[in-house]
Amino acid sequence: MLTETLSICPDCRTRIPARLVKTGEDWYMEKTCPEHGFFRTVVWRGLPALEEWDDYAPPEETAEDAPLCPDGCGLCSGHRQDTCCVLIEITSRCSLHCPVCFAESGEGCAALEKTPEELYRDFCAMTAENRRFIQLSGGEPTVRDDLPEIVAAAKRAGATTVQLNSNGLRLASEPGYAERLRAAGLDFVFMQFDGVTERPYEVLRARPLLKEKLAAIDECERAGLGVTLVPTVVPGLNVSELGDIVRLGVERSPAVRGVHFQPVSYFGRYPAPPKDSDRVTLPEVVRAIVEGTDGLVKTEDFLPSRCDHPRCGFHADYVVMPDGLQAITHKKGASAACAGGSEALKNRRFIERRWKRDAEAESFSGPADSFDGFLARLKSHSFTLTAMAFQDAWNLDITRLRRCSLHVYRGGKIVPFCANYI
């Protein structure tokens, strides 16, 4: 276990030493800023044990060799992972005003947005460096009436996959809109989906939204678009609904391709230092999913991220069969084998296979329990459970940051996601 690392002061953002310490079954980050004092933040609670989960050993280097993370990202030569997915914000406008928005989006100014042709040049710069999995984000990208042209520009620039980050409201309210995006080249939708009751939406999004979310899934299903549900997980709010979100996703397969859990992090629109009781850690998310699905999902189905740092996320891979879920999580090639950066490309191809819909496989009419039927089912009814635990100024671990494969395109530079928003 690596217990010594580097972080930043939450007040002045100065880089300072930090360490991970264990108390009982829980792990905490401790750090001291010469000017602003001592900080202690929980980073891991309970089982699966961190010692068994985190097998990543960073390469040895002297303090003089270490890059000055998180300042000056571009990416630097000291970054330890290539790009899996590159995110670009195409608007700062949004149709919601979420209290937990990391991008601090709102009204914005349409006049400051790049045109599709200007974005096309950005897309070409990304694909020229083999960054071909492009994620359109904001703000809320669907507030732009020219979004289909932007999707088409990304494909014209050579993107193999175009993903839309969306709250789903326009998809739900405008008949035929999802079909227009699909025709332009959109591959799948990463849709904000916080629960199966209205309370999570009322707290996190300031209005009831469940009806609109379900309608957006319906529209994507008709358009042949895959949907990945994305809950922001907040303790005391929707942890008890995680199992039901998984069940809903399975019931809506093959339109729903999986659930991507995001434990709440505290950057952007958040007014005060968070307490440990405000945090939910990865093992707690795993336990909540397992307990909430009554045996449909098992603890042993989950593995740490094969691409990013193991403390950044997990994955579990399934096929939705007529009688339930068949786990097919690959048990080899855990995070210790990821040191060279090539796992980013493997991860990108994995996501492209699992989250895109396959119309030909969906049309297979043979029995699902035959060999050909299972192969078709593997393509048509793939289902993944994944997570990304974003870091904020209180728990930023530079060892984790240097393994990041989710990057943001900003001002001609490629920046690790968490470094972009802290």
C-alpha cells in the first residue's frame, strides 16, 4: 500500500504532502498546510478492503523528477495514462440549476459558444492525436439547436464514438429529436439519472424529473440510441435506491446499456467544506448495489478500474439473459498490469462495444441459450456497472490524478478531468 502521496491545500491550492492512514476498516487522507492547518478526509469505508483492492504501485521517481501536478497540465510527460475519452464543453448554458454542478453552469452566453466549424477544428486536433472517443458536455449540450451539426462535425473529423452528456429533458420533450441526433452520428447518451423516486431530483436538481427521465429513455429506445444511466450518489438521499436503479436499467435493456455511479464530490457549486458524513466511498456504493439487488449482483462481480487508478472506479460486466444477469467480468488484467498507458485504448474499445447498440444482434431470432444466441445476446444485451469517484480539493491524491484517462479539451490543451474542475 502506498501511504505517502501529494495533495493540495483546499484553501490556497498549494501542493502539500499527504498520507493515507487506516482507522479500523476505514482509510483517511491527512495533510497539513503551513498556512491553513490540518485537514482529514475519509477516502475509503469498509469492505472490500482497500489493501486487497488497490494493487497499483507507481513507478519510483525522485522529488525532482515528479511533475508539478496539478498545475501546468497539458498533458505532461509525467502523466501515467493515455486518453480513453476526451470531454469538450460546447456550452455553459443549462436548462437546470443543480446545486451540485461541477461545471457551475447556468444561463451562460450563446454568443461566446464556438460554431460547429470552429468545433470541427478542435475535433480534428483531438483525432489527430488518436483521441477519437469524444464526449460532448456542458452545461447542457441540448440547449444548442445546432447540436446535430456538432455531432456530425465530430464524426467528420474522425471520431469513432460520440457520446452526449445530457439531463435528458429535451430528448423527452421533443419528439424526433433523438432520431435527429442518431442520424447525425450520435452513438449513445450518458444521462443524469439520480433515482427511481422524485426526492433525489427535488434535492439535487431542484424539481421533480422522474417522468421526463423515463420519457427520454423511451425516445432513445425508439431512435436506436444506447443510454447509460448516471446517478450522482449522495449519502442519506439515494444510496438506498441504487439497487432499484440497476433493476430499472436491466428491465429497460437493450436500450439501457448500464449504470455509471458517481459518488458526490465537492467542487463547483458547493458553498462549504464537506463533512465525512457528506461523502460516500466506492466500497459503500458496491455494498449498496449488492444489498439493493437481492442477489442479482454479487460483490465478486466487481473489479477495480483497469484503466484509471484502482481507487478511482470499478467495473462489472454482464449479459442480460431472459432469466436474469449473467456475469462475465474479466477477472484477469487488474490495475497492476496497466502501467504502460495502453489500457486507455483497450478501455475505449470495451466501452464502444458495450454502450453502443447493435441493431443486427438485436434482430437475432434464435434461442438465447444456443451458442449463436449467446453471442448475439452478448452484443445486443450487454450491461455494465461502472463508477468514477471524482476528486475534489479535500481528497485530491496526485498519484490517482496521474492515472486519469478521462481528459478535458481546454484551450488547446488536454487536462485530467479532476485537475480541470478543482
